Amino acid sequence: MAAVLFVNINGTELYGWQAGLAHGLFFLPNLVRHLFDGDVLFKATNCTTGYHVAWWIATIGSCIGWLVDATFSFMKASVFVGSDKE
């Protein structure tokens, strides 16, 4: 929901490094939106070099964060499910 409200990427606007951080943090939600609607962008097409650097840093960090969170959520669920086997 936040990706729709705050980080809707306009293909004609010039974006700098600050937008690269924001767009990178919301990469996965925007990618999912892009899969359902091809007009939705997950990365700006008109941007600076600073945008590219910040976007990659934020995207990698965001993806690692999602993976770590999913891993710990899975570990908690498997411990909870396996706790009745005593």
C-alpha cells in the first residue's frame, strides 16, 4: 500500500539519489505491481548516476532484509509447529 501511495515512479521525471533510496526500499512491492500492470515502474528510466548507486544499495539491502525476515519467520513457525512432539 505504501508503494502505491508514496513511491509511484513517473517515467518522465528526473530522479536523484534520494529517490533512488526510496525506490530501492520499495523495489519488491513495485516489482509485484509491475508484474500485474506493465505500466508500473520498479526503477526510474530518467535518473542520475547517484540514483543508480543509491537504488542498487537500497535494493540489495531491502532484498536481504526481506530474506532474513522470511527466514526467521519460517524458523519461528517450524519451532512452534514442532514443539508438540515431546
